[in-house]
Amino acid sequence: MAQVLVVTSGKGGVGKTTTTAALGAALARAGQRVVVVDFDVGLRNLDLVMGAERRVVYDLIHVVQGAAKLSQALIRDKRIETLYLLAASQTRDKDSLSDDGVERVIGELRPSFDWVICDSPAGIERGASLAMRHADFAVVVTNPEVSSVRDSDRIIGLLDSITDKAKHGEPMEKFLLLTRYDPIRAGRGEMLCVDDVLDILCIPLLGIIPESKEVLQASNLGSPVTLNNPKSAPARAYSDAARRLRGELVPLVVPTDKDSLLSKLFGRRAA
Amino acid sequence: MPTERPTTSFKFRGGCFHALVLKPEIPISTWLADVDALLARSPGFFAKKSVVIDISDLSLTKQNFLDLLDELSRREIRILGVEGANPSDFDGRIPILARGQAERANSAESPAFASSTSSPTNSLLIEAPVRSGQLVVCPDGDVTIVASVASGAEIVAAGSVHIYGTLRGRVLAGAYGNQRARIFCRRLEAELIAIDGHYIVAEEIENHFRQAPIRAWLDGDALKITKMA
């Protein structure tokens, strides 16, 4: 039975889609059955980052509306055979998603996969709330920057109030993934440091992804960063985060591209 | 000797409820005809409703008043209480109601009443962080928060607000008219604090209070802050 995880942030452009693809690929590479679902209806991106944009026939909306079967809409990754994509529609709008339909699709995905990763659209509107509603837990993607932190705080509040889990009175687990982090600039006070962000958001830390040109390079090539160059700093950070999701205790290190010189040990256990 | 029962304490509390207020007009007979017309159109209009009559604009004798009550009860309009009557004018047949505002205005001067409004049953204890976009409203008592209040969150309380964490959002204490309300927090980084409508924004908070444990209170119309040890 799959664990359903929503990747969300509130603010746009902080790395939700990159994170969805990278975590999905890292989990799949470890032999897990993974499906990544793009909830950003109208502005689909995940298919591009996954390199599957030329193979999309049916999408989430078709399945939600019953126009296609789930098996027709699932796109298998060409590199890893346990990794699947359920794309979003570019031509419909988010109103085409019905709550019942989304619940049914998530329910149908659960038995066939180990992980269902929902890539939430930015904002706090309908699309974002549908992406988080049926999730078991959340990864909150945040940049070390005040507006992103505040939006993440808002999203955490929503996770605690509008999700199915919250409505049943159960705690909704949330993990912080700090992306685009530059330890040197944070040290100089040019961006918020890890402790500042944790102090405000008060949720366990899943990982710290360093700022790196590898990320842009990988998405332009249509490849999750964890597959494109597994030895790169962000790829290793994402792979560590994926191992933590599976319950492994991995020491929290911020990898850098010039490894031995600048690697920083934070002496903190992650979530 | 009659058995003397020990005086046991019993519980009571104040409460605010919604009621329909009827305001009869002179001549009463015409007004009653209007009521009849209304009842003819919608017979269930007053059914199961709590109704209060406001006779503040009428100068009714005791007999007029009792007649009016009889007329209304004949129409199955159940009167919960009367507003605008002098307690000595009528016998105890109908309770005399006082307006909420009047009580509230009194409470500012009366410490006894003020302390009773902050009874533990009406106050609010919050143990999780208050997130951006969340609004906490406590219309009766104090709010205690054993966590931080995020930037973009807002706490509104009739009484005082106590925050055992960092205050980064907005706090409005004594928001329904209570000059004696106070704000306490362990670390002040607020966007705005206000007591009884007198507010200061982040820009006006002196630097040495920032990030310090503080309390805030009203001195006349001025909101004052001091550091706590």
C-alpha cells in the first residue's frame, strides 16, 4: 500500500517540481515502485522535468473525469521501470479536478505503488488544496528567504486544517526540505540560515539541497537531477532525503560540488 | 430545629444569545394589525424564536404593558424579556434585559467584573504554533499561546494575550473594549500590537524592545512597552 506524499510550498519557483522528480527518481532507483502525479493543471511542468512530454496521451483530468483508465494514463519512465508519471493537463483548468475524482484516483494508485508523490501547484487555491487533501504526509519545500518561509508557514497551517488527516483529528506529518541553500552566503548573513528557518517553521528537517547549476541543467535535459548526475551535490542531497523518507538515519550533511573542501557537517539528525 | 444544609457553591456563567427584538409602535392596535398581517403571510414566523420586546420608545402603564403581553401570547409569540423598561415599573412577570454594551462599558470601571470575564472557562490555551494566515479569536477571555505566532498570523482577544514564544504576527488584546488588557511575550518581533484599539506597528516599536521579552499595557491612550527580566 502506497504512502501518499504531497510536495508543496505555497510560493512558486522554490523547487517543488524539481523535488518531486528528484525524490521520485531516487526512491525508484532504490527499487521502490513510485508514481509522480502532476497537480499543476493548466501549467504542467513535471512531464518536462521527467523528460516524458512527448509521450503524454492521457492525463490526470482524463482519469478524474473517467475519460481514460488509469493504466492508459500512467507513463512509465524510460530509465527506471518502477517509476511512473501521471501528467497534468495543459489545456484544462483546475476546476476540472473534482474532489471525489481525485480521491478515487489516489485510492486506485495506492495498491499498485509504494509511493505516490503529488506535485502541488503554487498558491493556496483549489489545485493546491486538492493535491494535499488526500496525502499521508507532506514535504514542504522552502528557500532560505523570508517570503518563501512565510508562505510555507501558511501552507503548514493549511496542512493542519484542510487535509483529510487533519479533519479526522490525526496529526499530519510535515517535513521541511530547504532548497537552493548556499552555506557560504548563509554564513555571511546574505540568506536565512537553517536555524532561522527551523525556528520559524518548527517542523522536522528532511534535507538541505544546495544551490547548484546542476539542477537547471538536469531539468533542461528532461531528467530528474538524481538521475542526470547522481554524483552531483544536489543529487546526493536528494538521495539522502529519499533515504530518510524510507526511515533510514542519514547524517545531515550539505553536500557541495567541491566535495572534501567545503562539505559542512551540521551535527544535526534529520527527520 | 430545621436541618441546615451546608451552602454548596453552584455554577453559573454569563452568555450572549441571539434574539429577535420586536419594537412596538404607537398606536399599538395598528402595530398589532401589522403583526397579524405578517402572521397571515407567514404563520410560522415567530415559531420557536426567542423574542424580546423593546419598549424604550413607548411610555406604557403597567396595565398597557400587561395587555400587550397578553395580545402577543394570544398570537403565540413567546416573550423572553423586555428591553427599555424600568425595573420598578412592572412586576416580575418578564425579566428586564440590559444591553450588552452597557455591561461592557461598566466593566471597564469595575475590576470585579473585569476579573470575572477572564475566568478560566472562557480563556483559550493554544499549544501549537500559530501559522501565517491563521486567525485566533477569543471573544470572552485571555489567550495563552505556548508556541510562536508567525508573521501573518493574528490573535484577537477580549482579555490579555500571553505568548510563551516569539511573537512575529499581530496581537489585538482588549479588542472588545478592555483598557486593562495586556500583552506578554517572550520575544517581540511583532508586526503590530494593539490594546483596546490603541496600536503600534513594527516600525514604531523601539529597537531595544525587539527580540526582548516584553509586556505591553495601556497608559491612558498610550500603548506602553517594558522589558521583562
